[in-house]
Amino acid sequence: MQVIAKTYTSLSLQYYGYIAGANDGIVTVAGKPESRRIWLLNAQSLAIEQVVTSLNNGHYIFLGLDPARKYLVLLRDYKKEYEPFVWDDVTAADDLTIDEQVALQESWQT
């Protein structure tokens, strides 16, 4: 018999910044929340930092970001019905702890 224990540990990340889709900042297509892939690029080098997929309710979050850096957030419509959307020179928020960020992300699951 194999026993698997569930344990929960706090994330340990170098930086505490985050960029999240909340309130009016959720992914929408034709005015309705949608799930789409979102790319986070370093605004200076254009190197890809992270890629996430928004939830069906349009919410998304990028974790572990350096609040001193600027980012470019890029969203493309895989159906190619709409032009890509980009937010440039975005600064990561640092008003929540990692645990609070994870709790926020979990609150969007319902």
C-alpha cells in the first residue's frame, strides 16, 4: 500500500511582486470573460519571463516578479478573431505577501 501525504508549504520566491487580472483587468473576448494564454516579457530585453493561461473567468496572475522592473503583458487570441492586446511598462504590485497572492489566486477558482 502506498500512502501519500498532502502538505502545504508557502512559496519561497526571490521577489514578491505580482501582476494579476482583477476587476476590469481580466481577459475578455467580445465583452465576456475567457481563458487565453498570456505572455509576460521583460520590457527592456523582451525576453519571455513567464507564460500563464487565464482561468475561464478571465482571471490570471504572474507571481515572483521584481517590482523594480518593467514588464510587457501580451495577450493573443488563438482563434485569430481579434488583434493582440498589449500592456507596456507594467510594474508588479507588491502590496500582498506570497501567501496572500496564492489565496487571491485560489479565490478565483470558484
